Amino acid sequence: MGKLEKAVRIKNRRINLQKFILGALCALGGLSVAVIAPNMIKILAKIQPNFIKNRIKS
């Protein structure tokens, strides 16, 4: 295998690893937002009692 092919292979491996890691981070971020979001609505409702009523109107 020539030097050029070896360099391209290493670069592709690095790019694929980066894509995998970023995809995993995005999935975990989305999951964490889905878990936290219902609790945030409850917290805002305690701080501002009319929050849910105002939210439904708008």
C-alpha cells in the first residue's frame, strides 16, 4: 500500500470516529433534554402559577 492510500485510510478512520462520537453526543443531548423538559415545566409552574394557563393561550 502506498503512502497516499495509507494517509487517506488513516484520515477516513479519524473522520468516521469523529462522526460516531458526535452522533452519540447528540443522541445523549436529545435524551437529556427529553428527560429534563417535563421537570422544567413543573418548576416554572411553581415560580409563576399562571405559567401553564398562559402557555396554553399562546
